Amino acid sequence: MPPQIGRFISEAVYDDLLKSNLLHPVTDERMACHFINIPTQEQLHETSWKNPGECQTILRIATMLQAKNKQFRIITPYDAQRSLIEEGLKLGKLDWENKCFNVDSFQGNEEDYIVISLVRSAALGFLADLRRTNVMLTRCKKGMIICTSQRFMKRAGRKSLVGSLLKYYEHKWIEKDELEKIAL
């Protein structure tokens, strides 16, 4: 993973014992991690959660990444969201096979760019699980794009590992209508 993310994970999860590869090709702040503000609401779907607003933005990001021939995967904690995104990829005639995963099924894998759909907008849910959230945040080789609500991250989300990552970088948000600002 990029050393910028590795440093944070080392401090937050591994008592600063994890060492980053100093020869990693991504050594500046240009694409280590972007937070996209998507002020939409989660929806309960049977026993899972989905967020159609996040899905639409993720499809736009997937279109951008695919157009630039970037290697990417999409990760989400919830199967209802994974299914929604996968269906959107198919309908949009984008690459969809082996593209979108729930966190548990992606453990042990990695990709150049990881797009994360957090889904939740009211309660932590999955994000309360440090181990699983750590897996989600450590899958990228070049960069990570996290889609969530800024309002959620200021409230419940601030108590999660993702919230700590946001604070660690004192990150500036990119609005969903300004995706062209993502430096790839």
C-alpha cells in the first residue's frame, strides 16, 4: 500500500510496528486517499444495507477509471450494495466481472486502485469492527477513493478507523459533482 496509508495503519492498528516500503512508487500525497462527499441516505434492504446515491457516484468513478485504463476494484461492507453496484456496472456496459466485492470476500487480495462504498449514513454498523475495516483500508497498491457522507463522518463515523484516517490526514473533501478533481 502507499506509504502514506501504511504509516497511518501502522500507528492506528499495529502500535507503529508495520514498516512501509520506502521505494514505493506513490510517495507523495497526490493519490494516496480521496474522500468523496455523497450526502445520501442508507436504506435497509432485507438483512443488508444499500445506498443508491453512493452507487451512482461509484459508477461515475468506475467509468473514469476504466476510461483511463486504471486497474481497480470496488469494495463495500454490504452485499445489497455490492449487488446494486454490480448491476449498475452491467447496465452501464462497464467491466463488471471480478470487479465488485464485499470486504470479507476480498481479504487477501489487492489492486492498484480501490474504491470503497461505506454505505452507512446513520450508524457505524460494519465500521465498528476494527479488524474488518483494517482489511478494507489496506487493499490498494496506488490509491484509494472512499465514498461516504461528510456529515456521517463528523458524527458517528469519526469513531471508526476510517474517521481516524480522515483526521490523520486532515483531509479535504471532494464533492460528488467535482470528481474530475481526483488526481489519478
